[in-house]
Amino acid sequence: MKTISARDAKTRFGELLDTMQREPVVVTKNNRPVGIMISIKDASDTLIPELFMEKEEGYDNWFKAKVTKSLKAVKAGTTALTKHDQAMDRAWARALARAKTAPA
């Protein structure tokens, strides 16, 4: 990961944009990290887009209730946790299966 001062980022902005397409870039001010620049592609793999999405009314309450219910089920032993890779494999398999059965 590259590091660049805020002053250099300002004067070499085009270069900064090119670099952040390849890897994240930490921006510093007075030798302290103050931000990080990442590409849209990298951001799409994080929760960052969620922060900027417009949500339907009641979404936050629905999401909180869903997470609370899941945590209670885990604590009660009525469900089990799944490793991230396994969950992603299942999600992709379901998405692919739906795509194959969806009308064209």
C-alpha cells in the first residue's frame, strides 16, 4: 500500500487517481494518516456502498431485527454459524441457479 502526503496528493492528483486504481493509497497530513483512497471496484467489495445507498423506509429497523433474531438463534443453539467462504459459495450457487431458471 502506498502512502502520499496531502500536499503531494493535491499537486499530483492525476497520479494519485492512477495509483489508487491499482492499490489503496493512504493520505497523510503532518505525517499522520488522515484518509485512504480506494477505487470504486475495491469499494464495491466492502460495506462502503451501503453507507451511501438510499434505503426504503423501515430498512434499518428491519435489518436490526433480523440481526437480533439471528444472534438469539445462535446463542440458543437453534442454528449454527457458517464460515464466510461456505456462505459465499452457497450464495453464488443460489444466484447461478436462479439465473438459469429465470425467463429470458
